[in-house]
Amino acid sequence: MSISTIPTQDNLQVVNPYERTASVSRTTKETDINVTVNLDGTGKCNVNTGIPFLDHMLHQLCSHGLLDLDIQATGDIEIDDHHTNEDVGITLGQAMALAVGNRKGINRFGHFIAPLDESLIQVALDFSGRPHLSYGLDIPTQRVGNYDTQLVREFFVALVNHSQITLHIRQLDGINSHHIIEATFKAFARAMRMALEIDPRRIHEIPSSKGVL
């Protein structure tokens, strides 16, 4: 299945409703991205974005969020990493939105505080259907290796807008750029895992007083 717009209830197609799996392909003049996600996975990760540090962070999503991810991306990284970084976030967000479907039965809310040495990051999120990002990282260096640390925010902006979640990220402590970013992805992964787990007390209900998300 290929899709180039934000998923809606009308074009919702989950590949496997028991495993909440979806695939999305997105091609532009700048990038070609293919994403398959299993929200009920075991942490399997097969990613190749052409951006080594982003691949490292996506491995954190798999390992700590227990997602199975297959992401294959090519882009104009000879210019810089911006387009590929952003478009991976867009496509992953679209795949997540498709896989979670109408959000019936999920806990919906998730939160986690992740330490990594001197760094401490707090994440709270809501699979609300209303995209919003509150981003509170203060990353002290412009680069980690060859990765532009401004792209961390761009990745989460893209992911939030297309997965349609509310996400708050707070830096409670930290002076090492690598530690701050990695703790952020770990905290996000754990919070997402909490939010996506099924609540057995209302497995057939949408977790909203409005009856829809």
C-alpha cells in the first residue's frame, strides 16, 4: 500500500489487524521512503536511511518501544540530511497512524522519564488525533558526528503531524548532546509503548468521552 497524504478513516487499511501492521511508501523529487511498522513487535529493526545517527535513534525506538520497523530510504543527502530526516518522520508517522487505526482499546496516554548518564528526559504523549509538539530540548552542540542536532526537532515535528499525536518533551538535565538526544528517543519509545498497549477493561471502546479520536 502506498500513500502520500495524511491517512483518514476513509483510506484506513491495516495490513494485519491482529498485529497492527502497516506499510507506507512516499516518493518525492527529494526522497524515496518505504516504511513497514508492526506496533506489536519484538524490537526487530531493519533501517537504512543513509543517515547513521538517525538509524541509531530508530534502533532505540524499536528496542525500547518493541516496534518492528523496516525503513528503507534514499534521499538527496549530498545536499544535506534535512529532507531525508524529515521525510522519514513523515512516512513513519503515516504508517503509525494507519497501524493504530481508530485507536480502539489503547491506553492512549503514555509517559516516561529516561536517564542516560548525566542526561534526564521526560516525555508525555497522547494519541489524541490532534497533532501538537512542545519541544524543550537544549542541545549544546550543533552536531553529533555529522548529524545536525537541529534535525531532532524536525524529525519529531514530522512524526507528530502525521501520526496525529500530542507530544511533550522536557529536558530535566544533560550536557552531552548525544546523551540528550538518545535519552529523548528512549523516553519517547517507552511512552509510546505504554500508550499503544491495549487496556483489557475497554478493549472494544475508543478511549475518549467523545467516542471518537
